[in-house]
Amino acid sequence: MNEIIQQRLGASRTSNALEEAQALREIIQEVALYALWRADFFAVAAFQGGTCLRILQRLPRFSEDLDFILLEPAPDFLWPPYLEKLLEVFAEWGIEAEAVPRGRLDKAIRTAVIKDNSVVNQLNLEFYRGQTGRKLQVKLEIDVNPPAGSVWAYTYLDFPTDFEVCHQDLPSNFALKIHALLCREFVKGRDWYDFNWYVKQGTSPNMSLLSNALVQAGPWAGQRLSMDMRWLKAALAEKIKRIDWAKTAEDVAPFLRATEQESLKLWSARFFADRVSRLTGSE
């Protein structure tokens, strides 16, 4: 089993300790997805967010968390039954990890955390030496009260072996990313990096899902919102004016390879105003 994981790490072609640590975390993420499939998790939930883009669409940035959304609202959702199966499958692959639920059960976002140092100890690492006692951590988050309107898709993955993942399609994933851009109480550079990626792919956001999300949580919660592409571009344009772009670029830089970091020098209100102007969808 370790040989397969070592090969996976070698294919990442890391060039420093930070990239190697990110690649190791990604291996844990991929095995976790396989374990959740084994637990029938994707019969009730879908993969979404930045790590979804990284693993399914090869987004050129690393990502920390595994984000999910229930196919239907279920306030009684609990992580422990799935975590129990996850640890069982991890053990089959020689990964001795901890997995525990975190946070309050009255929140719409339910969290669990995986901690592991067995992968670090077992592999032949080129850069990550001297850190064998450090545990890699992956956070799992799921929205148990999702807004209506997502479209689901299915993708087959082949690491650590063949399995299937249910996930949001790109327009739906993009819609919830835009919701985060407009409604998150703090600015996250990774959100804006992903926004730029979506625009370059020519992806149009799922406007019905976005509208439902905006009136469910955030500054527009509970309002009668008449939202179209013109409204959306104006809202994003206002947001862009208030952002410290140098600080925002610093947030995403550790998740990019050196060649990708060069483009962060472009980040400014003018650059993202151009990205917003390229958004496509119904006016």
C-alpha cells in the first residue's frame, strides 16, 4: 500500500518542503474521499468547494479542507458513522489517523477533523525531513441546510483505486463561491483565485442557486431579491473597491507553486474589475 502512496507523492513533483506538505495533505484528502464513498456518504452528500476543483478539475492551487453539501436538508446529520468507516478504510491503506467531529450541532455547517502523521513517517520524503512528529490535518465541513437549486454531477476517480464521487457541477460550485465572495465576513484570497479560474473557464454561475443562497444567509437574508447578471456585476464591483489586494494575494500565495505566484503581482481592483466584466450569464 505504501508503494502506491509513494508513487502518488512522486507524481506531484514537489520542489520544496511546503509543496511536499501540501501534496501529502492532498493524498490524505483523496484517500478520505475514497473512504467516504465506501461509507455510502455520496448517497446523501456531494463534494464542492476549492478542493473539489483541485482534485476533479486540476485547479492549479493546493487546498486545505474537504467541503461537502447535503443533497437534501437534514438537520439531524452526524459525522461519527462516516468517520468510523473512514478510519477503517484508512487502516487498510496503512494510515493510522484520528478523526473527530468538532463544533456545535445547532449550526448549519458541521465540522470534523482528520489528523495523521503516519504518512509522513512511512514515506521517503525529499524535503519534509525533520518534521515526522508533525501531524497533517484535514478539515471536513458539510452544509446540512443547503439552499435549493444545485445540479449534481458524478465523476470516477482512480486513486487510491476506482471509485465514484457525487459533486456539484461547475455552475453550481461557482454560484456558492460567489456567495462566499459577497457574504463572507472576511476576505479570503483563495476565493478570488478560484473566481478568476472560473471566469477563465467561461463558466456561468447557477443564478437560481446563487439567488437562493443570498436570501438564505448573508446581508440579503430574508429579502425579496431581484437578481440578474447586471445586479451581480454591480455587487461584485462594489466589493472589489473595498479590498486590500496586496494582503489578499498574500493569503493565496502559500497554496501556489512559484510559477503561479508571479501572476499575483497583477491583483488589483482594476484586474478584478476586468474579470467581473468577463462574467457570462443571463442579464
